[in-house]
Amino acid sequence: MINSCLGRHILAELYGCDSTVLNDRQQIEVIFVDAALKAGAEVREVAFHKFSPHGVSGVVVISESHLTIHTWPEYGYAAVDVFTCGDRVDPWVACDYIKEMLKAEHIFANELKRGFLDHTNAPKELQKIMNKKEEQKEK
């Protein structure tokens, strides 16, 4: 596993997106399914919803986890999650494709490691908790 964790979760804020694309449920769905496939994921379920008067939310469930989006066309903004488990699928491939297809001018994205298997690679606060649990087991 990558960095001794179960998964990688990208949280992305996309600004300056094409408002027409952000308000088109069918186009968003195609973009997200294509993003999953380009990253090497196996698509399981797809659900997207168009809000009135504007906005789209949706999810592509993949064998390796999920891709989600919530759009605010009136602000040219999209909130995107790409969560993949294992080391076969690269979430950045999907994220980069989504940015390109939404025509985003700016992206702010962070990757979180999920499910640390080796606490030495976990954030310091989580290491403290995991160490305490190990100490309690030894008693």
C-alpha cells in the first residue's frame, strides 16, 4: 500500500469554472465517469442530480471508493472529492482531468492519507493515540 495507508483522498476546491458546464447534469456525469476510467478505476454506480434553479451534485461509486461533486454555477465553483483505496488507481489523474474539463482557472487541493496501517507514517496526533492503544494492550 502507498505510504502504509488504505487510501488516498483528494479534497479539491475548483474556482473560475465554466458555469454552463457546472449546471449541466449530463455533462458533469460524463466527465466524472471518464475521470474514473482514465484513472484506472472500475465504475460500479452513478447518481447525479440537477437542482433548481441551478447546481449539480453527484457521485460515481468505484470499486476503489468514490468521486463526488457539488457545483455552484452562479459562483463558478465546484467542490470535488476523489477517494481511492489501494495503490492501483491514482486519484490525481482523475482530479487533473476534472479540472481540465470544468475549465477551472484555479484549484486548491489537498491529499489526505486514509486508514494508516503503520502509525509511524500517521500524523503526530494520531501516532499518540495509536501508541497509547498499543501500551494498553501490553498491560
